[in-house]
Amino acid sequence: MLVVKIGGGSGIQIAPTVTDVTTLIRAGGKAVLVHGASGETNLLAERLGKPPRFVTSVSGLESRYTDRETLEIFEMAYCGKGNKALVEAFQTLGINAVGLSGLDGRIFEGKRKDTITIFDGGKRKVLRGDYTGKVERVNLGLVTLLLDHGYLPVLCPPAASYEGEAVNVDGDTAAAMLAAALKADDFLMLSNVPGLLRDIADRDSLIARIPAEAIEDFMPLAQGRMKRKLMAAAIALQGGVGRVILAPANVAQPVASALEGRGTVIG
Amino acid sequence: MLVVKIGGGSGIQIAPTVTDVTTLIRAGGKAVLVHGASGETNLLAERLGKPPRFVTSVSGLESRYTDRETLEIFEMAYCGKGNKALVEAFQTLGINAVGLSGLDGRIFEGKRKDTITIFDGGKRKVLRGDYTGKVERVNLGLVTLLLDHGYLPVLCPPAASYEGEAVNVDGDTAAAMLAAALKADDFLMLSNVPGLLRDIADRDSLIARIPAEAIEDFMPLAQGRMKRKLMAAAIALQGGVGRVILAPANVAQPVASALEGRGTVIG
């Protein structure tokens, strides 16, 4: 079993991953795809006159402040444009994909945090009406049902809160929780970077291998999104996933080459 | 088995239908929901500076000209905002809804018409690059799988072309084809009109009953969207559906009261 998370940053191409996952499935492999759409969400939010607002919580993690209007924009970009583009790409190749959010069948479930405490100009400030949350539980029923009947699940945020509301959650973490629940052999996180770099300005400074027990040691090197990816890798490995691989999406055969060890292999 | 189509025209409320379908399911009933989002699509298209373009084919049917950009807007409104709002509303009531488009699992399949012939200022004109189509086949596999495992399917366009592309299709026709495939006892089309009116300006001129064999006789009374609804009713009845009911969505208990005979009962 393979779980592939493909990032949604601007410039990330889906075609190489779709082709490669198709080859794998035709050869008898089982896979689940999880995707992001943050670049498209930002673009759409700008075009609709509701520019994205990123906030850093007092605990130091950056997230998108998601009021009700932002949540709807988020759903349009993720569940509408992003998800259906992937499903369509697979369907044109004859793979019977099924696109779902974490809200559908409550695949991803967790607590909504409707307030977030941030530092704003040095002062603590509480933002209310936030529709963000954290995936705490994966309900595998629907995913397993689809896999057992030959469908390819293509998943994305939002998740469901315990009260059934849609909540914006981190896609890498959700995918890691899923990989753990499925006890996947491999969990790939494909994005627009080659993997974890020792020096973010030098694309040749790739760290090729991180032993599972050493993830914490490498955390100081991780900046921005990469910090969440390493945390997601730790979740997946602790949950019983064989290997986690951080690799680039915009290359030929991104899946096959990651499985051969391209990128940063953790575990 | 009940199939409910709820229209997506501006002003149509989803809450009464969601509450009513929830009551029905809790009482042991089986249902599938199909929805539109045309009002939201128009609004989004306007806001994105890509105003909707409706064209009338030489055969006299009106449709939305759907180039690639319009298709993406359509998917954002239907699969993103509209579909997830319904799924969320059901999840908050404890109903395990699963939102899908016709592209997912190829539930709705048909031929893409990439050119459409219209009259433009009295002249015949061929528009190319159109992503519209017509549902010709319903693949029940995924819908049945979900129903058998206690999920509520919440479906919407687009459909899949035979080549796997996303195509904009008429939601009423798709829902009618689905109702026929499921051999539904009842097929409800809920929208912002009380049913078929003898005089469109007089909401008290409701036609309460149309025998199945007399649909054609009533076609001249149908204007705009209503024409497609009567055609959809005919498809459903010919396919073995027990009754088709055209009824209002913005009333208390729209589903229960339609099943008791409110609106226009056909069949």
C-alpha cells in the first residue's frame, strides 16, 4: 500500500504523478492519493477580493485564518477545481478515481479550534470564528470500501469536526495519519522542493537519508512548510509506515523515482 | 427508494430539505440526493470577470456555454461550495453523507458535445471547445455500494464523457436517469416554484396532477427550466419510477409534503 501526498503549491504539476500512479495501479499496486490546493486557494481568494491571511499561533505554527467565507473559497479550490482536475486526469487514463474530502464519510475527523491566539504587533490577540482544526482520527471505512472495489481514492481537506462542521486542516498531517491508519509501506510527500535541504538556498544540499529516530535532530533545518512535513513524517513512522520520502513532483516518474530513493528518505 | 433533486437557483434554501431527508433516513428510508448550483455558478463567474453565457441551440434548448475556464468555475461552485455545504449540513445532523460528482466513479456518463450550433443574430454559428454533454448511462456500482453501507450519496454534475473528461450536464436529467436506474418509488424535483403552473404569472394556477401518458400535452405550458423538468419526469417514468413530483424547496418539510402530494404529481 502506497500513500502519495501531492502538494498544491503554485507551479506543482499533477500530470507526472497521475501518469506514474496509473502505471503503478495497472501493475497491480494499491494507492491512495491526497492533495493540496493552497496555491489555487490563494489565487482565488485574491481574485474574489478576500486576500489570504496567514497567522502564526503563539506556539509558532503558521496557518491560514479561515473564517466562513475563506472556508468556502478553500472548498472551491480544494474540492472543486483541485480535486476534480485530478479525478478527471485519472479518468481520462482509465483509472476509476473517486474524489472525496475529509468531510465525506468523515474520513478525516478532529477538533475544531474556533479561536486562535496570535501575536499581532507584539501583542497577544484572540481571533474568533476560525474554521481550522487538527485531524485526530481517520475513519478508514469508506477508503477501504473503495479500495476493495477497485476505486482509487483521491482525498483532500477539509476534515470534519466532531460536530460535523467543515474544518481546514493541514494536508500533510492528514495524509500522514491516513498512511499510518492504512499501515502503508511507503508514504510519499511530493512538492516543489527536492527534499530536505541542509541549506535552503542550495538545491544541491539535499539530505538523502534520515533515520526515523533522528527526525528531531533535523528539525532545526526545516523552514516553513518543511517543518510540518517532518512532523507528518514522524506521525507516519510512529504509526507503522515503512518509509517516508520527501521528493519533487515536477520530474519524470516522481513516484517511481521516489520509491527508488530519490529525495529525502526517512525511516 | 427516494431520489431528491434540489435545484441550485439563487434563493433556494437547503436547510428544510436536509432536515426532512434526515428524518426520513432516521425512520429507515433510503434516499439519494442530487443538487444543482447554477445560481452560485453565475455569481462566481461574474465575480471572476467571466460572466455566464447562455446559448440556445438550433433545437431550442438553452444551455450554459462551458469553455475550460467556465468548467472550472462550474466545478468550484457545484463540487466545492454547493456539494460540501450539503454534506456538512448532513454531517452536523449525524447523517454520514458522501458528496460526489458524476465524474467520480463515472456515476454519470455520456457523450461530450464539443461543438454547439446556435443562432447568433439570426445566423447559424458553431461554437467550439464546449465541455457540455448529455448523460446517457448511469453506473450504479458506487452509489449502490454507498447505500448498502449506510452512507447518503449527495451527487451533482459534472458527468464524465466516454473519454473521461468532465462535462457540464443538466442536473434534472441526470437525476431522472439515476432515479430510473435505481427504480425509485418517488423522484422529487424541488425548486423555487410550486410546481407546473397553468399561468406562470399566477402562483395559484398550480396543476396538481398529470397522468404519465399526458406529459406531452402539458409541454406547451412549460417555460424555461420547467421544460427540462417535464422531459426529466418523462425519462424517470419511462424508466420505471413510481411517481415524479415537482414541488417547492423553501417550505417546511418540503420532502414529506411533496410525498403527501403537494406540488405537481406526475405519474
